[in-house]
Amino acid sequence: MSTKNTAVPTADRIASLDQFRGYAIFGMLLVNFFGHYKTAWVEELNDGFLKSTLDFIFHQQLHHHNEFMTYADTIAPIFMFVVGIGMRLSWTRRVQHVDPSTARKAMGKRYFTLVLIAFAIYTGWLWDALMNIGLAGLVALLIVDKKWSVRIAYALGLVVAYQLIFSFT
């Protein structure tokens, strides 16, 4: 009985990608912490530059709003973008060592595991980071090995579908 190793040897990491991912994670921690943090102490400050600045930061930039885009609204797209880049780099490295179907199965298992973890953790509210990454990864596995024009057309189609679903639900 032969066992085929599907693990990919570690390659040199791209420092800027790791830094960008770290910035996104820091942003998530910042928004999640201060987004729920009680800032009554800001209200107690005398009117002035410090109070207006802290009010702007805590109440406008670290919260999601329906009327305008804030710093908090930029973090999830940045993180999803960097996860997508990482997925593509992982795919290209993996298919150098194993056949595409084996690579697809291994990556599918990883993303399906994230979906299962999201179901276990996010009871009552499934649409959070792990669920988004898991489902996006499963959807992207369908076209990760296609030429760039197919991937772009697929991405644009998904954006249109998302906007239609968002607008009518």
C-alpha cells in the first residue's frame, strides 16, 4: 500500500503579503474590540478637539454604518483579498508537486473544514469571517486553474450576482 504525500514543501514566504495579512488581522481586532467597547468616558470629556477626534474615531470609523463607508468597512474586503492571493499562490505551488485533482481535493477539504468550524462557532450568526473564507474558497476552487480571463469574468459575474441577491433580500 503506497501513501502519496500531498503536503507541499514550504517555500519562501512573501513578506509583504504576510505584512498585509497582519494589517488586516490587526484591523479586525481593532474594529471588533473598539466596535463593542463602551466609550462613555469620551462623553465625559469637555467639548474640544480631543473629544471630537475621539468621537470621530470610536463612533464613526470603528463602527459599520449604513450611510457612508468607514475604516471598519474596509477591513473585511482587505482580508478576503489577501486570502484570495494566498489561495492562488498556494494552488500554483501545490500543482507543481501533485496533480490538480489531488490539489483541489486537499484545498477543498481545508475550506470545507473552515465552513464546519464556522457552523460550530457562530451559532445564530453564520456569516462571519470563517464562513466567508470557507465558502469563497469552495467557490473559487471551481476556477482556480482556469486562465485569467475566465477568472475575471467569473469574478465579475459573482459580483453582479451578489449585488442582485443583496438588493432584493
